[in-house]
Amino acid sequence: MSSILSSLKNTVTAGFIVTILLLIVFMSWGSVSSDSFSDQAFYSFLFRWLHVLSGIMWIGLLWYFNFVQIPNMPNIPDDQKPAVSKVIAPAALWWFRWAAMSTIITGLILGYLNGYLEAAMTLGFRGDAAPSHIAIGIGMWLGTIMWFNVWFVIWPNQKKALGIVPAEDDVKAASARTAMLFSRTNTLLSIPMLFSMVAAQNIF
């Protein structure tokens, strides 16, 4: 067991193996049959699971930055800050931005598979749409804004602030503040975004 838990790769691999074993157990209960693998409902479930996994990674890192790293950076001695800015932050930002990408792609695929993509993305303006589709559409648009902020505002500015790309000190400072403000914007948007997603499944 120690050899599994001592390695992140082995830990994650073990997690997927346990998941596959659960799928086999569910198949033995008759909940899932071999025919299900060619069924739209199975792929809808699969992409919902991948969407949730990706979203947990994305929002988890977003909240880590805003609830842990940013507030505590001023308390770290200057000689220790490079450990965060040169090692931890770049690694976290890699997972952060690709989790955002995975979340939005799997969300769009899920909407397509479930037949509500157009109704959700147009917020019902192109015809009749169920309230749940409009609610999830609001969540999807908030998520899209957040994804845009990650890839086209936060990451380009973080590259300058962290010295990944060359920049003058005043540019680094300005970029760090811009990245922080848009990260806070995403934190703000994440709360109604998650509310809209859950409401679509449970209220309407």
C-alpha cells in the first residue's frame, strides 16, 4: 500500500482501477450492461463524471490560489518566496489552466449528448426552453467567462509576474495585480456558476 500512496502516479492509477472495479460491480447488479457502452446515456454519464472531475481540479485550484496562496504570500519571508513563485505556482497553474480547458470541453460535449446545448447556450432565446436548460445555460456562460479569463488574462499575466517570460519589474507588478483581480473575479463567478449548475439538476 505504501508503494501506491508514495507515488502520485500510482495513487491516481489505483483510483481509476478502483473505479473500473466499481463499474464491473454495477454491471453485475444489472444497472449497467455490456449493451450500455453503445448507449447515449452511458456516454452522457461518462462525460458528466469527467466534467465533475475536471471541475473539481479547476475550482479547487482557483480556491487554493485565492483562499491560501495569495493571502499568505505576504507572510512568507522574501528569501522563501521563490519556492512558491518558481516551483509551486507554475505547476499549479499548469493543472489550473488545463483543468479549465477540460471542464469546458467535457461540459459542451455533455450538453450536446443530452440535447440541451443550443437551448442552454442561447438561454432559451431561440425558442422554448425548459427552466433547467436556462439555469444550466447561465452556469455554462459564467464558466465560459471564467475559462476565457484563465487562458487569455490570468495565464498571460502570470507568465510575466512569475518571470516565465521576460518583463520589467513594473510590468511584473502590474501583471501580478491584473492576474490577481481576474482570479478574484473568477472566484466571485464560481459561486453563482456552481449554484446554477446544481439548481438546473435539483430545483427545476
